[in-house]
Amino acid sequence: MEGIIHIRIDDRLIHGQVATQWTNELGATRIMVINDEVAANDVQKSVLRMAAPPNVATSIISKEKALQNIKNNKYAGQKVLIVIKSPLDLLYLMDNGLDIGKVNVGNMSTRDDTHHVRPTISINQTEEDTFKELLDRGVEITTIMVPGDNKIYLKDVL
């Protein structure tokens, strides 16, 4: 996965923390949002692009397009921060050939069928099962809101 420097699950996608703190800390040259629904919505894509720093490129693409681009080394020589909404998307990417060893979970909003595992992370049973599958596959999952926060591992709070 040449060029990929960090993967973050954050249902807000591109917002203040990602656009400033994470991008600066990582030295990212591109923020890649992988989400089928957002990739198909021109208004949402436009809003996310406006939230990105002006000196950082954006890619807002479907899971299939992301798989194709990453497998073809399209991002070689870049520093790409991937942002996705759900662990299910991460599992899909892994099931389709991406070798993912680490991921950070920032924010997953409270919804009707969720429970808190961290103050800013609420998950439903399907998401919990998916996180457990990712952990079983050896993925290191941290729950760091902003760079510099202490590392808390999801395995310790599930």
C-alpha cells in the first residue's frame, strides 16, 4: 500500500481535527475519503473538499475505486491519510486484498442501536463483531482523538 501513511475511522470524515491536526502531524499530502454514498453525492463531496486544507489534495472515492487505485500504486510518492466511516469498510478493503496492519478510531457518533466503548466511540453489535474480527486478524486498533493523546487500544475497552 505505497503512499498510505495512516488510516482513520471517523464518521465525520474531513473536519477540523483531520484537516488540521492529523494532516499536519502526519505531513499528509492527500486525504482520501473512502465511502460509496459520499462518493456518489456531489454536494457532500464539495463540502468535504472545502473542509480540507488548501495545500492537501483530496480523493473522495468508492471502495472499489480505492481498491483499484491502491493496488495499482497510484499513490506512490504521496503521503495519504485515509478516512472511512465504519469498520465494515475496513474489513471489506482487507477482504479484497489490502494488507492493513493499523487503524485509528476517532469518532463514531451515537445512534439508536449503539453503546459507548469510549466517550466519542459508539458502536452497534455488527460494528463490535467487525472490530473483533479485525483484532483477530492482527490489526492494531487505537482510539486516539488527536495526535499527542495517549494510545488507548480498542482491545482493552471492548
